[in-house]
Amino acid sequence: MRLRTTLAAVTGALALLAAVPTSASAADGTFLYAYSGLDGHPQVASLENPASRECITLPEVANPSSSSPARYGYNDTGSTAVVFENPDCTGTATALEPDTGGGEHTTFRSVTFS
């Protein structure tokens, strides 16, 4: 009888662990950046809990022939953000540690998180 009760408890605990979502594949927090809108006015966008270890090309600035790059990135996540001057995480890279930002001279079109 004890073995059956123990087995049921272990099975229940494993089922609970399997059902609990984890954030291991996301950088918890927000990444903010500024860009020029189609009307030329400054806009602000954000990535909420962005995926880790995946290149994210920012849609507002993805096309170098029709948009200016993003600037003023602020990394309010728990992971290091690496911003790239070109789409698809190519070109010059700049690391932004958690809770830090890049100034006006840090321009970028894509980002990845550790």
C-alpha cells in the first residue's frame, strides 16, 4: 500500500512539473527602442519577453532602403542584448547589458538576446 501511495505522489509531482510553463527560452522583461515613423516623427516600440538566442529583425526598420535604423535601445531584460547595424543580425554588433541603454549613436536594425 505504501509503494502505491508513493508512486502516486511521484507521478502527480512529475505531472505538475510538466504542466508548469518555463521562461527558459525568453529574456524576461522589455527591450525598448526608438525609430522614425513613416511621417518622420519619433516613435517608440518594445519587445516583451523576447526569445533568447534568436535573431529578431525589428519590423519598423527592417528595410535599409526605406527606413532609418532604430536608436536609443534600452535593455530592461535580465539578459544581454546584442544589437546589430543590419537586418538578420549582421554588421557591427553592440552589447547592451541588462538595465542599460545605447545612446543616439548606437543605431541598429536587429537584436538577439543571450
